Amino acid sequence: MPVPRVRRWKPLALTAAALVGITVPATATATTAAGAHGDTYDASTYYDDTYYKDALGKTGPALKSALHTIISKQTKLSYSQVWDALKTTDQDPANSSNVILLYTGTSRSKSSSGGDQGDWNREHVWAKSHGDFGTATGPGTDIHHLRPEDVTVNSIRGNKDFDNGGGAVSGAPGNLTDGDSFEPRDAVKGDVARMILYMAVRYDGGDGFPDLEPNDKVANGSAPAIGRLPVLKQWSDEDPPDAFEKNRNQVIFDKFQHNRNPFIDHPEWVEEVW
């Protein structure tokens, strides 16, 4: 029997003035509020005429292939450059000296980056051991799936697959974990899903890295797979992109990699591809 879906809409609490690093297209209409992507213009409409034009009208494998070609055109960062990039992409809208941590949702000083207890470090949402790509320039440094997180919580997540259930994560209310899976808090479930699905489209085995694919299981180990796909699809549906996630996508496009996560601009493409 299918699991009923209860849509948890994210509050759009981030104001235009608070969001950072946005380049508003010159063609943005006067009917939109100035300053923030997602609040000022519809990215899916604006970029459909340019960035996504070769994907329109396609479904299934044809859509996935078209999106791969589009998003593969990117500037690649070194692993050391990721530190500074995350200080911009994940900046706290209420405090420009801090970043927002993915799983805990807390605000922490940008200067507290490192590997000690109380620091934040670079969480690979697609665990780097799933495909054994490490921190190599490419999937290991792609900031579409790299996020700031508390060192201890990052270690608890480890390389576990994503699924529902488990016990409470100490220091990270709303997150659950067990021996082989991790469930993030409700406010970022969709973010996690869309990062995983971006990675599966971007890295298809054609550029010297493993062909990354989501599947319907946990305990994937070093295989280039991560699960569980039905749960990730549900999370994406229940937790649509909010202003912070849209802003992050735009900052990555404008300032760093110059490519986009298509599932943030077009969440409906999740069902079209999978």
C-alpha cells in the first residue's frame, strides 16, 4: 500500500534584503520585487528560454541526457576553494559572519571551519565513499552537494544512505539515524533529495568518474549508488525548494560553478526522470 504523502511547505522567511550574492537578470519585469531570486522572478521561466532550452519537451532518459549535457558545463573548484565558496553559498541571511549548517539548521561563525569539535566542515551529501571519488576535483568538490555541517553531526551521518526512521541524533534535533541510514530534519529533506538527484544526472561515468545512481536500498557501501530513491522522491515532493535553496542555486550559478541544479528550478522533473 503506498505511503500517503503529506506536503510540508517550507516557510519563505528569507527576505530580499537578507539573501546574498544574487544577480537579477536585466530582463526581470517591473512587476517583481527587486533583490532576491525566487521572490523576484521565476527562474524556471527565465532560464527555460536560455539555459534549459534543449531540455524542454523531453521526458525520461532523453530529459536526463539533455540535463546532463547542460549542467556538465561548469567551472570546477579545488577542495580548498570549497571552504570559501560555502561561506558565500550558505551564508546566514540574518548574520553575514555566519553560515547555516545543513542538518542542525544552526548558525555558526564562518571562522569556525575545520576539523575540531565545535567546528563545521564540508559535508558530502552524496557520500564520497559511494563511488570512491574522494575529494578529487569534480564530484568530490561539487558545491551543489557540499554543505557546511557540525563536525560531530557530520561524523554521525558518515556515509550512510538516506531513509526514514531511526533514533534521534544528539545535537541535531529532528534528524534520525540507525546503523545504515540517516533521515535529515523536515526542513531540508527536499534539499537533500535534490542534491542527490543532481549528482546522479551530472556524473554519469563519461568523464572518468563513476556513474552515480540512486537506488532503492541502503548499505550501498563503496558502490556508486545511494538510496533510497522512493524516499528521496517523496522528500522532494513534500519539501519543495524554499528561498534559501533557490538563492544558493543562483549564487553557485553566478559566482562559482556557473551551472544549476535543475531539480531546484523544476522540481517536477524528478518524476519525469525517475
